[in-house]
Amino acid sequence: MFGRKISLFKLLGFEVSIDLSWLILAVLITWSLSTGLFPHYYAGLSAAQYIWMGVVGALGLFASIIFHEMSHSLVARRYGMPIKGITLFIFGGVAQMEDEPPSPRAELAMAIAGPISSIVLGIAFLGFSGATGAIAGARPIRAVLAYLGFINLVLAGFNLLPAFPLDGGRVLRALLWGWKRNVRWATHLASRIGAGFGAALIVLGLLNVLFGALVGGLWWFVIGMFLRGAAQQSYQQVLTREAFKGERVRRFMAPNPVTVDPTTSIKDLIEDYIYRYHHKMYPVVKGGRLLGCVSIAQIKEIPGNERASRTAGELAKECSRDNAIEADADAMSALTVMNRTGASRLMVVEGGALVGVIALKDMLRFLALKIDLEEE
């Protein structure tokens, strides 16, 4: 879902990050508030006032989304659901769960917490806006507070749509899950409804464009595309977790992987390994013990005239959690690492020894076969 993200700070133990797409949204919101909404509804203020009102409004929206996602995360923590962090991106924010909720009750509680928090926040902002009515010179402050109150209520209303994976869609899935006691069926139905809402927004966007509302139509179109894609992806994630439930990495690993002796020269490593096996990283092993890993990125830093005299052992770095995994680790953990790092294969270790390699293509082949054989 995300591209490159920037970590900002930690709040109550959760890492808060922004996707680079959020910066685009922040600029657009600030510009539209300072040149459109506030001048239209609050005429007579200076250009400087409109600019700072736009900036404060955008920052307030940023804080509101964090508050919304933090509510999800705190409830998830109460039910034992691990949350990696909170990331803001161009369509809002998301609490990044490492696993599905353990029960329909947990799903319902976590899902409803976000909209409730936004409703409470919206009412509070509107109340503060009304309280500033009698204060002289407080018109800009009143305008920003009124905007934040309104936008939080809109945020709550939009998220309550029964379109998975929006909060309302998660509420729907929790109810369906509790009814049938089948999370896969519940997710499938909720995802189809979410994809349907996405398709409806796409059509609405195209109609807006045809009737001259270009900017608004494009936004509806893009949001519809995102919602449709997210709904389909969410169902695939459930299928993947169910398929790999209880499976260990050792089941999918290939034993006897290609290894490099630490005395191998960089020149021979290139000629005899990289050009032969076409991997981007190789384990450096001596006596069955994994000494480290050497990658193409490291080799590229070595000048051509030094490659005959330098060895793989010199370049080998300790295999981190980004390129190695324990044999008895959950198979989903391997997929999570691959998804996070973009790696297509991981070293499999046991007691410090290299015992195999797990490849993404082998796991995907198993996933396709299992889904095909067990399709309901």
C-alpha cells in the first residue's frame, strides 16, 4: 500500500510515520483552504491570515487522523493485536496490523473506536468554535475550529460506510463473522461490497468529469480506485494468512543452497556465482557455519582492479533479520520480511548454521495450489 515513508515520532509506544504521498496532500489541503474555503466563507481577512489558517487547518487534520488511528491502535493493543505503527498517506491513515483480529468482538471494538473518536473530536472542535464567538478578533480561530469540527464529522461519516476495509466495512465483517463463524466468508462478502463501493465512486468521478467538475471528479475516481484495490488486497491477505497458518519456514525451504567460501575472490564470485546462478546475494559459509552475506550492492563498491585480491570473507556482513530467518519461524513472518524489504529469497538458519534458502516463488506456488484446492 505504501511507498517510501518517513518516521516522525513515537506516541504511546506506536511509531507514527508519513508516506511521501502525504506531503502532496498536505500542500493541496493548505492551498485549497487558504485560497478557496476560508476566503469564500470568511471574507475580509488578510492574505497572511488565510495562509496561516490554511497551515493550521492542515496540521489540525494531520493531528485528527493520528487521533483516529491511535484510537484503533489502543483498542487493538487491549485485545492483544500487534500494531507495527501508524502511517499517514494520501488517502488518510492506517494502523498497520501484523495479524487479523482474534475474534469478531475484537474486530468490532477496534473498528468502531476510530469513528467514535472522530465524532467526539468533531463535536469538541465545534463547541470550541462556538465558544469563541464573543471574543473580539477571534474570527480566524473560530473558522479553523469550525473547519476541523466539520472535517472530523465527515471523516467519521466516510469511514462508517459499509465498504471494507473502511471502518464501517470492518464493522460489517465483524457482524458477518460473528453470525457465520467464518472469517474467510465474512471477509469475502465484505470485500465484494467494498469493491462495489469503489466501482460506484469511480463511475461518480467519471460523471463529474464529464459534467465539468474536473478536480472533484478526479478525486472521486482516484479514491474509488484505491478503495476497490484495497478491498481486493484485504481479501487476498486473509487467504494468505489462512493458507500459511501453522506452517513453518522449514517446510518451504530448499536445502543445500549455493554458498560461497570466505576465501573466494570477488572476481571468482562474480564469474563463478553471480553470472552462473543470477542471485543478488550469497551466504558466506565455512564448516557449515554462516559467517555472513555478500550482496551485489557491496561488490559494486569494489574497484575493478581490486576484485582479484579482495575476498568474499572481507565483504561478508552479518545476515540481518532482513535477509535471514529461523527455520522454525512462522511462514507468514518470511512473507512479511520479503514484503517489507523487497527480497525474493531469505537465508534459513538454525542454531547459527545455514540449513536452506526460502524463495518467494515457492511460497506463492504453494499458496496458489492451496487456494485452488480448498476454494469454497
